[in-house]
Amino acid sequence: MTFGFIITRHVNSEATNKYWNQNVKLIRQFYPFRQIKIIDDNSNYSFVKAEFDYKNVEVIQSEYPGRGELLPYIYFLKFKWFDNAIITHDSVFIHSHIPFETFTFPVMPLWHHTYDNENLPNLLRIASKLKNNGPIKNRLTKGATNLSPLGLNDNEKFKLCFGVQSYINLNFLINLENKYAITKLVDVIQCRTDRCGLERIMGLLFCQEYPDLKNTKSLFGSIFKHHKTFNYNYDKYISDFADKKVPHKFVKVWTGR
């Protein structure tokens, strides 16, 4: 079974241009021959510059600006590059070899978080674009409104997929498309608030179609257990990198873009 990497990129400064370069350089260190696909989401090309002569790297310029985390799934369905994909942001850096070729599950978020009731009306608006959306909207609503001291029933529990970053099998994704028409979400995912909603809806779809996620949840655990969650920036990461104190196998940095 083949696998490759799909990276969402948005460059708007000299500083953010460093992200995707570091990302690709580290993938090449641990996976020298795997394909890398970069989906560029509306970058300012006056700042985009490759720091190396990268091999087996393809850049796809998205025709859907602002769709961010949805884009890798759209283009993976369109081009079907490999059997399995590792989907990440340009601001995620790999620091250990993980044997993805041995994975047998159909989908696994990189990080997860417990579903919350953030902006339920917008979640329902987005979900309404899906086919067979009745059960999805029902679970979104129950998860947001029927919280009790004992929590939800087991069949109602699901986790959001942080950043919509995942390991995913192509056939599983095709089945999602056939059942829910997730490509239609390009019409309703248009801003940061919508992309936050997408974390919740895609997390629910993954759990709905692969219930074992109720137990496994994600590869790297809760995003809130990441080093300095939401406050770990690129400068701090580079300092740790230079001091050989990188905190995780997969490191996420945060920035305002």
C-alpha cells in the first residue's frame, strides 16, 4: 500500500515561507522517496521561495481560495495520488519516522479534542450541505445540547479532528464522498469560523464511519497536551530545534494568518 504527504500551504510573509520549507525538509529526512503534494491556498507569491531543490514535490494551486483544511481532501479525491495520505498543515514538522506503511485502519486524526458546542448554528448550516445529513445534524445537536454530568451515551460520543489533519485511506475517503458528498462543502467553507466548524464535522464523519475512533481517538492524543498549545510559535520551535529539545514526534506551531 502506497502512502504520501499532502500539505496545506498559505504563505503571506518571509516568516511563513519558512514553514513549508522546514516541513518538506524534515519529511525528506525521514521519508526520502515518498511523494509530497502541496496544496497552495491563496499564498502571496512575492514571498514564496523554495530554499532547496526539492525532488518528488508537486505544488497544486487551489482554485478554491480560503477553503484551507478542506482542500487536501478535495484534491486527494480528484487525483488519487496514493493509497493512503498523511494530511498536515505547513506549520507541522515531523521529527521521527513513523511506519505509516504498516497502518491498517482507514482513518486516524493526528490530534483530537472533545466535541464542544462552538457555534452550533454554523455547524448545522455547514452540515446541511452534505447528503444524508440528518443523522449528522442530530449528533451535532445532541453533542452540543444534551451534556450531562455523566456525559453522552457511547453512541453519541465523537471527537473533533484538530486542523482536519489525519492519516486517511483513499477508499475510505471515496466512501465518505459517495455517502455524504463532502466536496460540496467548498460552497460553505469560506472563512476561519467555517474551517473551525469543519474540524467538528469531519471529526464526526470519521467517527460515524469508523466507530473504533471512540477508543483510539488520534495518533498523538489531545491537542491540549501538545507542548505550549496555541502558544508555541515558530521562533520558539526553531530555538528548541537548535538546542535539540523538540518536544514531539509531530510538532505544531501556531501563527496568526
